[in-house]
Amino acid sequence: MSIKRDVQKQFGKSADSYVNSAIHKEGNDLQKLLDLVSLNGKEQLLDVATGGGHTANAFAPYVKRVTALDLTSEMLAAAEKFILSNGHQNVEFRKGDAENLPFTDEVFDLVTCRIAPHHFPDVNKFIEEVYRVLTPSGQFLLDDNVVPELDEFDLFYNTIEKWRDYSHFRAWKKSEWLRMLEVVGFEIHEWHRFAKTFHFDSWCNRMKLSVEEKGKLADYFLNASQMIKDKFNIVFSGDQVISFQGEAIILRAKKN
């Protein structure tokens, strides 16, 4: 529960910055999510942890109804303002927990979740809940940051994310995602890996990191091994961190 309170506190104060964040608002992954599914306009879609509402907004013109769910009231309010400003009237906004979805069984044809599961303390419970609320043969579209398979890289990435954002729980390895989904009963039909460039200043500022903590985090980058600097493509200018590169996956899974 303390982790979920951290999520609400962190995203409550950062709601507007997430709506306007370029990496969330303009990412090419949004179009890729749309390309992964064939839609007939009759679908009931659930967008879990909607955040700034970007995924719900992207799918709204192509489905019958979108339910945008988030744990944080401020995020829901920001998402509603953003989506309504785009003229979409078929989106419902619900407050709720990704690990305890407030819906009956088998009510959604499609569930989406974008750039959020790394905040969930019990990701297996989240996957079980997605499976439960999907109709037979329903589909799940996942889009989230992941870590490389090597433990040293895993530790570095999850350390910097937790340092920057105390509501971060864990970015999972690609192999972990595949296993967790298949164990529940999903069949993975398609997945893609893509690189993500993070600009250090905006990445820190989005979470309102103090100048002192930002400096300490920059030192952590500077003191990393050369192998880590190469793997994450860290760009420096003197002792300043300019950018680094992470990775994410998009996948489409079907309920058996």
C-alpha cells in the first residue's frame, strides 16, 4: 500500500507534466499500438493506468467505448481535460487499481497499458486481472520499459529509475514478461523491441527532482562502468549528463 500511496503522491503533483511530456504524448509507439490490432468500431476498450490519457485518446476514434482507469485522481482529471479537448465523447473515466480492477469478468474486448506496469508492486496480479476482464479471445496490448537480460544492466536501470522516481517499482526483463503472460494463459502473437532516448534534464524535471538529487544522480552516471556507459549510450558534456538510451517492448497477447 505504501508503494501505491507513493504513486498517487508522485503522479498527483506531476499530472500536467505527463500530459505534456513529449515522450508520452508524441511517441511513435502510440501508432504502433494502433497498427497491432484490427478494429471494427464495436470494441469495448479498457486503458489501465491511463496517465495523461494518450492511449485512450489515440484509440477513442476507432472503438465503441473507452474506459480510462487510473489510481490517481489528479491524473484522471488531467486526462479527461486532454481527451475532451480533442472532441472525444466516448471515453469514461474511472478511478481504480490495476491489481484489483473494478469490473466484472469478461467485459472488455481489448485492454491496453502503456508505460505504467513498472510502477505496479504485484505485476502478476495485474496480468491475472487483465486476463479476467477480457472476453474470450480478447487481446492485451502492453507497452512498457524493460531492462536487458544481464543483471548488471538490470540493476543500473532500475536503480536510476527508483532514484529519480520513488514510485518506480521495477522494469522487468523481456524474458520475464513473456513468462508471466504465458503462465497466466495468454498467447503472445506479436512483439517488438525499440530503443528510447531519455534527455536527462527533462527526465529528472518531470519528477521534480531537486537540484541536489539531480547532481547526485548525474555523478552516479559519471561513475558507472564503461560497459554500462556503452550499453545505455550515455552522452556527456563535461560532467553533465545529456541523454541516455533505454529500451521498451510492445506486444500483443491473446486470451486463450
